[in-house]
Amino acid sequence: MNKYITELIGTFFLVFTIGCTVVGGAGTTAPLAIGAALMVMVFAGGHISGAHYNPAVTLGIWMRGKIETKYVAGYVISQIVGAVLAALAVEYLKAGVQVVPMNLPVLPALLAEFLFTFALVFVVLNTATAKGTAGNSFYGLAIGFTVMAGAYAVGGISGGVFNPAVAVGISIMGLSAWSSIWIYLLANFAGGAVAAVAFKAVNPGDN
């Protein structure tokens, strides 16, 4: 249960930071805050749950063989519950602020989300699960900066989500239309799966 609670808390603060910085507008500093929130939560919970905070990361780590199948559903449920609670908290705190859903261009958004979800999961696998980087002290920074870089690079195209739980959260907050959530789910899970395959290809002896 401590793993699931950690996943809920970490995902909550990631989505809460996204909502509080985007709804009402923190402008160009929002990706910095979001990446920092993920970084500190990864450092806080990495030793307990592995600090996934993202169903696509959980998928990649499961395919890589570093989480048992029996835990996967609990992780994903905890992440989604954390995202829902965060979205509700943001709606309460930002009540009255007008929110306009993004109009996503389907193919560019699919590609942008796929590429940076791939990058995120590939970084997670190589910095937090690989033998060659075992015991390092930089994995949280690497993971947080990947999300920050992605948000700056493609945030204007896809919203810079890279996370199915975040997709649920921003849909509740009205930042994205529910009709667009399939774009995130397809691209994010595909990115996570391909990253796991790529990790195994470039680290053939790392089991």
C-alpha cells in the first residue's frame, strides 16, 4: 500500500502544479515549475515506489521487467486517482477562471506526444533502472528536465502531456476536450512501449 500511496501523492502534485500554473496563466515559466515538481517528487518517492507517477512509465518499466505484473493495476489506479484529486483541487482554487480547451491538430499532437513520451520513458529506464547508472543521485533531475524540455518544445502543439494520468487531469480541468483524450492515450502508451523496446535493444545484457 505504501507504493500506491506514494504514486498517488507524486501524481497529485505533478497534476496540481500543472493546473495551478496553466489555469490562469504562469506563462513561459510553467514548464519550469512542472519539471521541478516532478523532479522533487521523484526524489521523494523513488526509494518507495520507483516514482513512476505516469501509466506510460509504469508500462515501460513493466516491459523492462522491473515491476511485477500484480502491482501494475494498483499503480495505474493510484496515478489516476491522484490526477483526479489534483484536478478537483485546482478547480476549487481557480474557480471563476475561464478555461479554453486546446484545439489539438491530430497528427502533429500524436507525433509530439509519442516522441517526448518515448524520451521520458527512455530516460527513466536508463537513469533509474539500468545497472550502469545504479545508485546515481541525478535521476530525478534528468527525469524532471526531460518533461520540462518537452513542455517547452512541443507544449504549443500538444500541451506537453506525456502522461495518461495528466491527460485525465487536464480533461477534468477543461484544458483539453474529452474527445481528444485518445490522442494522449495512444501516443503516450505507444511511446512508453517503444522506449522499453529501445532500452532492451541498447542494453542487451541489462536484465
